Amino acid sequence: MERIELTAAWAEGQEVLAEVTKESGVRASKCYQCGKCTAGCPVAFAMDKTPREIMRLVQLGLMDEALQSQTIWLCASCDTCSTRCPREVDIARMMETLRIIAKRKGFVAEKKMDLFHDLFLKSVEKNGRVHELGLILGFNIYGMQPLKDAHFGPSMLLKGKLSPLPHTIKDNGEVKKIFANVRKRGGKL
Ligand code: SF4
Ligand code: SF4
């Protein structure tokens, strides 16, 4: 196991910790490491670090470890952890902020998850809602796995579970405004 010099790592991580605290509005120091967030997290079994461990890394200022973790990309934003936390720490919001900052710094541990997010958002921006078939095709093509799950396609199309063309909402202008606002505030979409 790699040895970590805590004092030096803490000093190094302070700038990013301040950025995370400011953007999320979450004070990691409130966490007393009870583990209730991890116990309720439906995705914890697949994470490389549990939500409690992510909170500990953030408390210690070990920001590179937190930002490079797969966990922040596997988080499903279900809010269970935030609801269960006896200290009212909004862990889900912290995960979201860590994803945003990881992306900004080019620390994306789960490239496919990031690709999925990008394609999903592009589809919503364009149509006002997601076009599943377009999303799957884009994900397979850009993810260099063109035939992944292709055998499900014909039966799903026949049963009407997938639509060949996107369904757009009536007034997509409002949705486009939301995206424009996020970009104006420095968000990367
Ligand atoms: S539930 Fe809250 S206090 Fe407990 S470990 Fe998770 S973040 Fe910390
Ligand atoms: S919001 Fe993320 S970290 Fe929290 S319980 Fe849901 S999946 Fe787990």
C-alpha cells in the first residue's frame, strides 16, 4: 500500500478542497464517519471507494484520490445517502461537485460514463428529451463497441420500446435556455 504523508497531502489539497466546498456548499468536516451513507447506497458494492471513504478523503484534503475515484462516476445521484446522513451532509451534492471538478481538471476515471453523460445531455438539449436509440448508437460508436447489445435492437424496435426517430417536446426553447444558462455560468456541457 502506498504511504501517504498526511501533512503534506493536506496542505497540497487545500486549494481544491476550498473549490469543492465553495461550489457544493457542503462542509465535509461535519461528517463523523458513521457509515450510514455507505450502508444505504445502492451502488456501493461496485464502487472502488465507498461514499464514507470519499467523505474522509475530502476531509483530509486528499483531493486527487477523491477526484480520480471511479465512485464519483458510479454514483446514481439517488440522494439516499444525503437523506440518511445524521449530520445532514449532502453527500450526493458533494459527488456531483467532485464530478464537475474532475471533468474540469481532466481527471475522469470512468471515460465511458463521462461519454454517456455527454451524449445524454446533448440529446436532451437537442430534443427536449432523450432519444434512446440515438443515445445507444452514439455510445456504441464513440465508445468503439459498435455491436454492443445490437441483438436487442430489432425486437425492441418491433415492440415499440425504441423509436427510430426522436420525439421532441413542444417548446424546446426553455430547455435550450437552461443549457445556455449553465454554459454562461462556466458549466461544461
Ligand atoms: S452518513 Fe453522514 S456522517 Fe455518516 S459517514 Fe456518511 S457523510 Fe459521514
Ligand atoms: S447519491 Fe450516489 S453515493 Fe449517494 S446513495 Fe445514491 S448512488 Fe450512493
